[in-house]
Amino acid sequence: PCLHAPHLSFPYVVFAVSRPNCVAMVLIDNAVLRRDTSPTQQQQEQLEEQTSTQDYVGHYVIVCGTKGSFVGILDPGNDTASVEYIPFELFEQAWRAKGTDQDIVFVCKHSSVTT
């Protein structure tokens, strides 16, 4: 069945992607997501200065699970094919950022029943 909702709570998103048969394609602001991942304080400040003057940087990622208080994502813009874990708070900020409209598409596989 299809679900169309004008607003989803973040806890519901976490609940849905925590299920083993569900992933989500999510529109995020990549400038927000990447702002807090610089390895040094100086690089962090430079990146914040750059992104504070930049407009929205829309980017789709696949959310494929959770681990503790982190969301697992597959980023098609990343050269590695490994899951990257992002803190819930940071991911939610990138998802709710101006310009994203909080777009999300869930893809769930129904388990078949054999008799």
C-alpha cells in the first residue's frame, strides 16, 4: 500500500528504516550534512564560512538502517560503496533544511509467505 503524508516525524523515519526490509531515498542539503564532518577545527571553520554563503545543495542519499543513534547512508556521490553512519541530529538537520521539502521515498520489500 502507498502512503502519502504531508509531514513525517523523524522518529517515524528512524522506525521505518530500522526494519530489515526497508530503505529510503532521501533528499538532503549536502552542505548541511558535510559541514560538520571536517577533521580539524580550522577546516571546520573554513567549510562553515563557505557553506554559510552558499545556497542549498540538494543531494539524494539512500538510508539503509540505523546503528545506535546513527543513520546509515549510502551516498551515490561518494566513491566508496560502504555505509556511512551519520548522527541522528545532523541527518535530521540536513533532511529538514530549507529547499529539501523533506522529500522521502520508502522502498519496502514484503516478505512472501510460503505454504
